[in-house]
Amino acid sequence: MFTLLKRHTLIWLLPLSLYLYHLAFENTAIFWYMHTFAILVLMSIALVHYSVFDELKTWKSLIYGLVFGTIIYAILAIGYLVFDVLPLNVKGPVSALQTLFAPTSIWHYLLLMFVIVPGEELFWRGYIQQQLKKYMQPPFAVLGASLLFGIALAFSGFWPSIVAGVVAGVLLGLLYEWKRSMPLLIITHLVVLVLLFIVLPLPL
């Protein structure tokens, strides 16, 4: 039994990750503490069990990160505007999501920059996606990891976070398979968040 769990870490790691996300979103008053704890645990597991790719020079990661981060932000923003035209009441859930979980202080942004964003990329793209490639072709592994990420975000209770998580996950996953650079993913993810929360927030 122990050998099976050691060889197939997804058997126990996926339930653990979903449980930790559930704990993080369960109490909004301590969300930032619990989410940081959850990501630290998952990031530690990923770093112990997997060596991430880093095949780009630093300056290329910075430039590509700015470009791809802007592109992903644009895709999410356009999707939001399209949903807003449809009778889906997207503004209500997005507004509530931002009120409850968006960063509101400098230490929230520091946690995003140095713990949460790197940890999410290391775990979902650097570890889960690569583990899934043992059982399926890379495109399906990218989709599978993105869907699992969306399920984790479902504990927020808001459907736009699921859609955004899956879409961004697919784009980041494809980017990782293409450029094979974890720093690029982290920078790209950070650029998306900076645009969403600071530079060009979605119109509510």
C-alpha cells in the first residue's frame, strides 16, 4: 500500500490539495492566513517531489512574462465583457469575489508575490500537470490540471473564479509545456494579477 501511494502521489495529494483549498475559503476572516498555509504546504510537497523546468534566460522570462501576462489578462477581460452581455449576472459574483478575497493591504500583495503565485504555479503546473503526463498526453494533462485547479477554486463559491481558473490554467499550462520555464509562469501570473487588481480592474 505504501509503495502504491509513493508511486502514485496523486491518489493522496489531490484530495489533500482540495481539502486545503476548502479550509482556505471556508472562513473569509482568516482567508489570507489559511490560503498562505495551504499554498506553503502544497509548494513544499511539489519542491520535494519534482524538479521544475527553467530553460529561459532571466531577461527573456521578464519580457515574455509581460507579453503573455497581458495577453491572458486581455482574454479574461474580454471573456468578462462577453459574459456581461449575456444574461448571466457576472458582475454580482465578481464584485462579491473581489470584496471577499481580493488583496487589500501591502502584505496581501507581498504574500501574492512571494508565496501564493509561485506556490500555485509550482504545484499545479510544475507538479500536478507533470504527474498527469505519466498517464496521458501533454494536452490532456494541461486540461486535467486546469480543471482540477478550477475545482479547487470552486470552494470560493463563485462560478467566475472557476471559469477564470480553468482558462488561465490552460493558457499557463500550455505556456509551460512550450517554454519550459517556471520563472516565466510566475512572472506571467503576477502580471495578470497586477493588471486585474491595480492597473485595469474589471468594470463592476
